[in-house]
Amino acid sequence: MPTGAELLEELQLRGLLQDSTDADALAKRLDEGPVGLYCGFDPTADSLHIGNLQSIMLLRRFQLAGHRPIALVGGATGMIGDPSGRSDERQFLDTAVLDANRVAIGAQLTQLLDFTPGDFCARLVDNRDWTERLSVLDFLRDVGKYATINTMLAKESVKTRLQRESGISFTEFSYMLLQANDFLELHSHHDCDLQVAGSDQWGNITAGVDLVRRRTGDSVHGLTAPLIVRADGTKFGKSEGENLWLSAERTSPFRLYQYLLNLPDDDVEQLLLRLTLLPVNECQQIAAEHASVPGERQGQRRLARELCSLLHGPSVIGPIESASAVLFGAPIAQASEDALLLLSAELPSTHLLATDLLGADPLDLLVSVGLAKSKGEIRRNPAGYYVNQVSLQARSDGELDAMQGSDVLHAKFILLQRGKNAYHLLVAD
């Protein structure tokens, strides 16, 4: 197992260390024996997103180094909403929705952390278990008494909101105290001495560190990693911009793979380091090899394979890559049925009876699915329209013959195409 200093050095090399309450003291505590550490995830949706993955992997890295991760699903804090990184207040979710979200997120966390019974077994907790029983008077006496308004106003998440016309509600203002109380609860009853999170949580973490010290006299620790940002500087997340979810129902493995495959070259190394379990030197080697022939996109391809395998299992990779290759010009006749089934879920598709396909005029099909406005448009440029990647012009020397059995791949699929990027898949039921 690595020493505390070695573990923190690896986090630094991976770009995962932004703020720490006291790195030397934390390294010493890590050397003293297994440390309980936690990270919180509010159930504001029924899936975590790619930005959360970094924090989950932080827990996993500590677990692999011989420490005990605690994944907290915020059934209580999710009812309030964290103002950190927000320009406006969240809409409240009702209890039934929050409960469903909490169950779904808990299932995702159990797939990414090791919950096998043992010394380093991960634990899943819900802060509603201890927050619901707190009365207002208990909360004010046992938590509010130890926090000063001056300190709370100085937190960046609060200052940013105060500068806006909408301000910040008392409900959101109290969020950091609820999170601070979580740290106190976990320290007191779950032997937790460390909280980890993204850098936008630094103010909430230090509020918890301070509350534990004031209430118990104990020293606990906080550590944050920089938020993951795209090449243009925008944050990966689920509230603004494009959402990349960990759930296959919300973001399909194929879509996630395609997104990662099309990342800018400058993002490859940092995401390999921060989101995968590959050793640091291997991530650097992949990045160096990619830089020598960037056009082959081997760095993006390895990243996509690692993350899709991590989230959805290695069995998804073959069909995804086969389906993806079709869109980049690989012969569709060589694609597996699984790959074409996958494409049918990702491309615009129409389900027809097999009898409606055999003998059909390809021009009628192209017009019916919206790839052409009229048959005349196709006849004027048959080279721009394709059936199973073969242009209508090349298909039969200009004679636009009807669909034959050999056109129906795996007795089920016909790929229609206009130009290089407009596709429609016909599926025989």
C-alpha cells in the first residue's frame, strides 16, 4: 500500500489535488491506519453525471490504497439544493422523486466502489437518516451556534450569489451547515476523518472541518480536486450545457463513446489521468503516442474504451466500435447484427414489415424517411444518395432497381444515406 505522501503525490500527478486543509497532517493521518473518507452526492436527478465520476474515482483511489470510502447520498441536502456553482435557486423535488433518485444513484455507486465485506469495504449512507430527527432548536443549538455569519458570508459560493440581483435564500444559505453537520455525524459515528469533493465544495468542506473541531476538539481533513472542464473552459455537469450521464438510459454507451472519441486532443491526457484507473505512466505513454499521430485518435479511443467499460462493462465495446466504424466508412456488410441493432437505437430509424422492404423502390424509401424531398431530386444527383453505403449511381449503372433480399442485412436492416452524415436505418420487424 502507498504511504500517505505517495498517495497525495499520485493525486497531484493526476491533477486531482487543488485544495487541502493541511497536506502534511493528512499524509501523517493516512500513515497511521485506514482512514474513513466521504464524498456526498445529492439525488437531484435519477443518475449521476460525468462530473461526479471524478469524485467517485477519488473514493475508489483511496479505497485501493487501503482506506474506507463512504458514499453519502443526500436525501436531506437534496431537498434543499446546494448553491455552489449555481446562478439561481434549484427547484424543490418532492419526496417520492428524491427517494427514487436516491435508490438509482445508490445502485450506480455500488457498481463503481467495492462493497465486498472486509476492512476496506465501501459504505453507502443517507444524511436524511440523521437530519430528519433534528428539531429546529437542536439544529440551531448544536450546529448554528458554532458558525458565524461573517465566516459564512466569506464563502465563495455565498459571495457569488449575493452579488446577483436574485440573491440567496435562507434555505440555500443554510446548506453549508447541513453539510457541515454531515461531517460531524460521520466523524462521530463512522470514524470518518476526511471529506473529498470537487473544488466548488471547498467552502462547505471547511465549514465541516471547523464544526468538528469546535464540537469535538478533533482535527479532520478536507481535500478537493479541480472541476473537470472542457477544452473551451466550460464545466462538465448536469445543470447547464450538454449532459453526460452515467446512466445508460440517459446517455447511451454509444453516445458517450462518440462524445469521448470526438474530444479535442488537449483533453485526452487529463481525462485519462483523472477518470481512469490506468497507472500515471501508462496515461502519459498513451498521450505521447497519441500526440505523434493525433489523426488516428488513439488517445480518445482508449479513453472511450476505458470509461465505457468502467460504466457499462467491457461487453459493450465491440458492438460500439463496430457500429461507430460504419459511420466512418467501414463496410456495413461486415457489421454484426448487434452493431446494427445498436445503430438502430442511435440513428433515425423506421420499423417496417419485411414484405414492405423487398421489392420497394429505393427512391420511394429515401423520400418517405425524409432524406430527399422528391424522386426528382434523387434522379438529378443519384451519386449523393446511398443504400448500404453504395451510391444509387454505382448501384446499377444508373438503373435504380428495387430492393432485393441481399440488400437486407442480417435479414433485418437497410441503411439509407444522403451525403456523408445524414443516415436513416430501416429495420424489418
